[in-house]
Amino acid sequence: MRKITSLLFIFFTVITFTAQELNCLVTVNSDQIAGSNKQVFTTLQRALSEYINQTKWTDRTVKPEERIDCAMTIIITSRDNNNFTATLQVQSSRPVYNSSYPSPVLNIKDNEFNFKYNEFDPLIYNKNAFDSNLISTIVFYANIIIGVDADTFGKFAGDKELKEAQNVMLQAQQSGLSSWQNVVGKQNRYLLIDNLISPKLKAYRNILYNYHRNGLDNLVGAKASAQQSIEDSVIALESIYNKTVGNYLIRLFFDAKADEIVNLYSEDTKTRNKQRLIQTVRKISTNNNSKWRKLD
């Protein structure tokens, strides 16, 4: 009996210390593609799911319950043999302390996801060269997910993963694809990682930490100070507003957080800076004004 117990302990210890970082739901939607033979899309979905969820992305020790819940939804819009045109939706969330609520962290829609894929092709990433837009894009966003998630738990804790995402971008620029290039006014993969690691926009990552760690994580037990941190964080976004053309980070934040902020403040919530928060979001996130009206 003792021997069996020891074996079980070793078994579960191995599981605990070899868990990967991502718990990703991968969906490949081919509804817009005519034809009944869609096996290639099923194969692609399974291959991507296995690759993302079975890859050890960092050198951190991650417990199974600490894996990041995320989703990648690929919508195929056209196909020409092994060439595919698609969009990619990337979403992630993180748990809130003392709560069952998953707080959305990322909600990115990438409209320029074109790639080549032959059924059963192995998915192999070469960090020193560009081989495939499919795998480079997936690796890029996997590192973005992990890096930004880490920033919500520790100040600038996602440095390593964001630098890895930058390396993916630099290698992928060899492809000439516009989604990896510095195109003025274009919110693409280049601009996303460039903004996240930019020294002049570093305040954004500190805001992520204060909003989540000092704000959301303290709503149970220290509600007043937690609300203060959330308000201060949202108001602080104004400090980086207009520092770049069509500030991508402002959009990045509110694409994930607009509904959450409305849910937190739409009721008869009276806090010291609520009115300032409302003024700020109406100024820097005008595309969400229909939602901000619920805050009155």
C-alpha cells in the first residue's frame, strides 16, 4: 500500500511540475468555405490545439490550475489549394482572487491572418528564421498571452515573453507581410508588440498590474481601496493617450475591459473618482460611448 501511495505521489508530482502554461480552446471555423470535404480544417484544429497546449513556453514551474485560460478562433474566409485567408480572434482571462470570476485580459482581432498549410504538416517553430506565417503568428500570440498575463500579477513580470514575441516579429519581417511591418497608422502585430515594450509607453504595463493586482484582486475584503486602484488605473490611461498615432494600447485595454468596467460601475456605485473615470473613458475610448452611457 505504501508503495502504491509513493507511486501515485510521484505521478501527480510529475504532472504538477511539467504542466504547460496555456489551456487554450482552439477553433477553426470553415463555414464560409464551400464543399463537403473539410477534413483539413479538423486536422488543423487538432494540430494547433495539441501544439499550443502541449508546448512548454517558459522555464516557469506551472501547476495545472495555474494554466492560463485562453482561446484562439480562426475563421477561414477563403481557400486556394493550400493557401488560406483568415481572421484570428485571440482571447485570454485570469482568475480574480477570492472569486470565481474570470477577468478578461486580452480580446484581439487580427484581420490579416493568411497562411499556407498542407494537411498533416508538422508544426515546427524556428526562432532564428521565418518559415511559416501560421506557426509564427501562433507563437507570437502565445507569448503575448503569457507576457501580458504575467504583467497582471507582477510588475513587468512578462518581460521575457514579450521580448520573445518581439523576436518572432523581427524574424517574421523577412516575409514582407504587412501584418509584421511598421506601417504608419496600422494596428497590426508589429504595433502591438512595439507598443507593449516601448519605454515611453511602459506606464501601460504598470496600469495593468495596478488594475488587476491592487484593484480586482482586493474587491473582496478591501472594496473601497480596490475601487480606488481600479479608478486610478483607468484614469492613468489618459497619460499615454495620443502618445502614438491611434494608440493601440488604449484599444487593447478597452476591447477586453469595457464591459467589465460597465459591470463594476453601472449600478448606483458612489466612489470618489467615479465621475472622473467616466469623463476619462468617454474621452479616450469614444467607440465604446454606447456602453459608457450605462455608467450615468
